Amino acid sequence: MNGLAGPLHGLANQEVLVFLNKMKIALNEDFSRTKVEEFVKKTLASGQVVPGYGHAVLRKTDPRYTCQREFALKHLPDDKMFKLVAELYEIVPPILLETGKVKNPWPNVDAHSGVLLQHYGMMEMNYYTVLFGVSRALGTLASLIWDRALGLPLERPKSMSTDGLMKAVGAKH
């Protein structure tokens, strides 16, 4: 689990929450576009990053972020922290692109996940990495079970889609 606990990995959603709370205090909860833009630009000018933006592999908005955003729009549209995350989604990518230094200015899953966890009562940030690790383990286990069931060697999860697995076992949708 400790291998998952860096600020760009298992602790990333915690870093986002720390950033959001600093912004909340600094802006006295005035999340107007102008104030948020100023805060983001000041953060970048000081040599810091905007946590929750960018991804080592993806070059577009993380689909997990999109899924969480759609969920939040439906189930917690009035949550103050979600509103701030939504505002950052509109503001941060253009600012990062302006710098000319960023290949991927789009939000990743961590830009959203901590806000959802806290909204639903999971306030103990020290356990977020555990949740991250358990979800990874369950995904790996599901892949391993399919491998054994189909008599396949160990493989990477992206090597066969669910549709491909369904066809391989003759299942109908």
C-alpha cells in the first residue's frame, strides 16, 4: 500500500482536498470566476501545481472524472465543494494550456473523488489510499478470475474488452 501513497498517486485526491480548502479560506468562499482564476494563476506562478489536473497516460479528460461529474451534477448539484470543482473544470485547462508547458491540462479522477467521498461522510482522508488499493485489488482479481475461467495466461486488463470476453464464452447481450 505504501507504493500507492505518493502525492501524484494514492494521496492525490487528498492533495486536491487540501488545495480546495486552502482556496476556500484564501478566497473567503468567494468562488467567482475572477477570484478563482487569480488564485490558480498565483499558485502556478509560485511554482506549485494544481492538483487533480494532468495524467501520465491520458491526453483528455479522465473518463472516471466525467462519470463522477455526471453523478455529482445529478445528486449533489448544490454542494459548495462540488461547485468549486465544477468551476475549476472550466477555468484550469485554458490557464494550463496558456503556460505552454503542459501536455495534458485536463482533470483526472482525483480532481473529483475526494469531494464525493467527503460529501457522503468519508472524512478520514488517511483511508483514501486504502480505498484506492482495494479498488485496484478487486479489478485485478476480476481479471484473474476471467483468465482462469477461460484458461488464459495472465494478461493485462486492457488486452480484452468485456464484449470480447462475452463473445469468447458465447454469451448474448
